[in-house]
Amino acid sequence: MRPTLTMPALTKFVDGTGPVWSGNLFPFLFITIACGAVSGFHALISSGTTPKMLANESQACFIGYGGMLMESFVAIMALVAACIIDPGVYFAMNSPMAVLAPAGTTDVVASAAQVVSGWGFSITPDTLHQIASEVGEQSIISRAGGAPTLAVGMAYILHGSLGGLMDVSFWYHFAILFEALFILTAVDAGTRAARFMLQDLLGVISPGLKKTSSLPANLLATALCVLAWGYFLHQGVVDPLGGINTLWPLFGIANQMLAGMALMLCAVVLFKMKRQRYAWVALLPTSWLLICTLTAGWQKSFSPDTKVGFLAIANKFQAMIDSGNIPPQYTESQLAQLVFNNRLDAGLTIFFMIVVVVLALFSIKTALAALKEDKPTAKETPYQAMPADAQTITAQAKRAH
């Protein structure tokens, strides 16, 4: 296939002043490239959902490690798909609408082409109209989030590599369907894992809520989890700058923090098993993850830069509301929404950092205590044999499906 990469290796936005994301390469490069490198989300899934795919422990490496190799492949594919798109088209697709075409703009496409060309990436309105027509969309302006960019790139790669088989719009919607299935299964698995953990937490309040065999307890925990991610989904939809610009940094930081937490727990288990000579395998990436995520979390929360810090952004918009100096591209209610969303993100980021630091302290304490013991302190739950009629139950379940 060998598609031609059109995105330069470095652009003038390498200093962090670009329209898609703001901040220095360190630490935000390692936050933006999230689960393609190391994923805390998958650490949760591997503890709750992946074991159901294993017939025995010998398959763990193939399923677990193989699955993460495929995840990295998807990340590389996304990078290639984005880099074969003309840079002007890329920035027109991924920049906020408020930047490309302020409220009241009559010709959005012409305005977007003019703004992007002013950044040094020449693009014409006709080109933007043509691409939108080829992929079967009314407009591709400010289609941020990564999914449309990946779909457009994949569409042109597949269309060209297969000798023009089917039109571009077919492959575009094929890629959108692929992404939708990927996201739906991720949300399903994430909700299941969250339900397990939430039921454990609720069990502290009422032991009955911890029972996974209880349908009311399951429904309650599931409803709470769905309401939680549904709320943030709604906040992203109504965000005037587009939810991806507000929530994506939070997602990347949280995902990498989860990865660091999972690796800390792995290191603790090694210490408790008296295999501390292997602990460096977990501690080395943990150190880098904690440095990146805590630095990014601090900057996103407290940086005075109004393009980076959540609180700085919120204070800027609040000052506009207080002074009555409302920019033409916003309404007062939109500014109030931006103030609330950024303060919410700051609060969540600070909470995440506190959780990570507390877990790190407890991990160090547990590891030091394990080193003082002469024998392994790791414990496993007692072995439970399969019931005598397990094969019959399995066969009946297969016939039922």
C-alpha cells in the first residue's frame, strides 16, 4: 500500500500553540498517545473480563499480550491515517468551530479555509467541499475527536489500495462502523468492570449490594455507572468548544494514571511473592508514567496559561461574564457552561492525582513490609473445583444460544 505521508514531521505548532491541543511536548505527547502505548483501561478489563476468555492460564500471554499488540497496531494505523491527509484538511477537521468559524459566520467552509491557510497550510473551500462529498458527509469542518480523521484516512487508503473498488464513501462508513463497534464493546466492557468495583465499594455500606448474584444489586450498580459516563457524555455534547477539546486531556491523563496504578500493584505482588528481583520490570515504566501523568495533571489544573490550565480557562471566561464583555462567538450561557466544565475537569484531575499519590504511598509501605518477612506474604483464594455437572451445564448453555 505505502500511502504517502503529507503531514510534516514537525509543524510550527510544536511549541504547543496549535489549535488542536495546547501544551509542551512533555508531558502532553505521552498523554495524547494514550492506550496505543500503555493502557490502564485494559488493565481493568484484564482483571474482570479477559479471564472469561481463557480456558486455562497458559493462554493468558497469547490473549493478553496479543490483544495489546493489536491495540498498538490500531494506534499506528490511526497515526498513519491522520498523516496521509493533507495538513490543511486535518486542521480544518480537528480545530474547534469557534476558532474556524465564529458564531454568525455565513460561509463556514470559506471561513475555515481562510483561517487554516493563514496558519500556513494552504487549503481551498472547493477541496473541503469535494472531500465532504466523496465521503458522503454534508461537512467535515470541526469533526474533532479522531474518529472522523481515522475514517477519512482509512477510506482513502482502502479505496486506493484496492484499485478503486467501491467508492470512498463506502470505505468511510465502513471505517465509522468499525470504530462504532470498537467503542460500543469498550463501553460495555468498561461498564461491567466498573460495576464489579462499584459493588465491592457499596458492599462496605451494605453487604447485600456486594453480591453479584443479586439482580437488584447488579441493576443499581449498572445504573449508577451508566449515569456517570452518560453525564460526561452529555457535558461533552453541550460543550461550546466541543467535548473532545475539554474531555480528551482528562481521558488521557486518567488512562495513563490507571496504567501506573496497575503497574504499582504488580510490583507489590512481586515483593509479596519474594520475587523482588523482577520488580524493576514494573517499577521502571511506573516511574515514567507517574512523572508524565502527575506533571500533566498539575499543569492542566494549575497552569496560568489560559490555553492549558483548566482553572485558568475557567477564570478567563468567568471574568468575561463578570465584565459583560462577551465575545461575539459565544453567548453568556455558553461561557457559563465552559466555566463549569473546566472547573469540573480541574476537580476530577486533582482527585485523580490524590488517589495516585495515596496508592503509591500504600504500595511503598506494603512492599517494605513484605521485604521484612522471611516468607512470601502473597495469598490466593482457595482452589474451587468445577462442579461435577459442569460439562452438562456448559452444553445446555451453548444450546440455549
